[in-house]
Amino acid sequence: MTSIKVTPSGQACGASVTGVDLTQPLDAPQVADIRTAWLEHHVLSFPDQAMTDDDLERFTQYFGDFGHDPFFDPIEGRAHIAAIQRNADEKSPLFAENWHSDWSFQAHPPAGTCLMGITIPPVGGDTLFANQHAALDAMPPEMRAKYQGLTAIHSAQLAYAPDGAYGDKDEGRSMAIRPNESARKTQFHPLIRAHPETGRLGIFSCMGYIIGFEGMAQEDALPLLQQLYAWQSREEFIYRHKWQPNMLIMWDNRSVLHCATGGYEGHDRLLHRTTIAAYQV
């Protein structure tokens, strides 16, 4: 089979992959080459892939089991695919416009996320990614000393509790978001941790899903979280992904933050999403 071609974005992370047909089963060397590129570049895009939902599920499982997606209903007929959707006339706040790492509040957060572009507006809708290995590497020593050894408290409460951003008062949204009280649960993860496959140190998640630090008063934790959030999303750490129809992207939740952008008012937008479960040693 043709070997894949990996073209780096020239930005803080990200690469385009060509020379592979994701509508067909992949062989073991192809999967290994894609995983190697994924671990190096953290975000991969695959243009010109007219994938079905079956293709998307098959591709996802080359890299792990399906992750658990709380607070979303899957699309009809599928247990592991969610629709990231916004209708042309929708007035609700943009979904996922704050930086985050998917489901970092879980005990075993997903290794990655796959997103397939189906209906792509002609303008706007870029997805931003922030390289958290680069953010840590560039952090001044005196700043890093504030965060070294901290254990972060993660929770989905600000987003998915009934009184959260996507809670009971969130109306007129096309996405099948299902908030509930389980969002108030907390989970602890080291703020600075080694990537489970590469061993490279990075910052894991950010303010929003991180609501505090273990053993620290909230009035002390909040300024640290705000300072960290501003640092993590600096321009020099960001890759801006521009979508095309029939494009698949996959990203490493252990290495990057991401957020959505708007600018496509008056246009429908639809992507299908799967999650890749945590890497098991």
C-alpha cells in the first residue's frame, strides 16, 4: 500500500496526512505510522475522506476502545457517535468556545477525539488547539514553581450541571446535550504529568474543568488558575485548524487543549465525533 505523507502545519502543532484512504480498512503498518505522527504532532487532519459512520467507528478503534461520552446523546442508531451540530438560525451561545481537554473530569479521561466534517460552512468555524507540552517547556522557572506538584480538582459542574452553562436555562440548541447532577462529581489529576505513551511532560487541562487545587483555598487557587489559563492559550502555542468538507481530524487530549470559534452565522454546521478511550499500558 502507498505510504502515508505527513505535512506539518508549521504552527505550534498539527499536521496533514495524505496517501491513505480511510474509507477502507488499514493495515498494521499504516496504523502504526498514523499513531507515530499523532504522538509527534498531537493533531492530525485527513483531507478528502468521504467517510461513513461505519468508517469513522472503524478508524477510531484502531487507536483504542471507544471512550464514554457523558452529557451527550449519541446519534440515532449509533452508541458511540455524537453530532456536533449548529443550525444556521441558532441563537444559543457557541458550544465549546472555551479552552478544554475533553472529559478531563473522568477518572480515565479519553486519549483522543476524532471529528468528521460533514456540513462545513464556507466561512468561520475554525478549531483552535494549544500545545501543552510547548506551554510547559516555555514557562519561566519562577512561574513553573507555582504549579509544580499541584493536584488539580476536575469537575463538569460549570458546564453540565443543571445550573451550568449547558444546563436548564440553555435553550434553543440543536445539539443533544443532557445535563444532570452527576456533573458535580470531582476527580483528581496531577496538573503537570507525563504523557502515558511518550513520557513527555505537559500541562493537563485548564480552568473550567479544573475548579481548584487539592489542599488549597479557593481564593488562592483562582488567581493561579486564571494566570495559568492565560499562559496556556498564548498565540505561540496555538494551531488554527481550518475545516474542509469530508475532512477528519484526530487530536490527543493528553497533549493539547482545544476550543471552537464562530463566524459562520447563517450557515449550518455538522460534524460527527467519537472518543478514543484512555491508553492502557
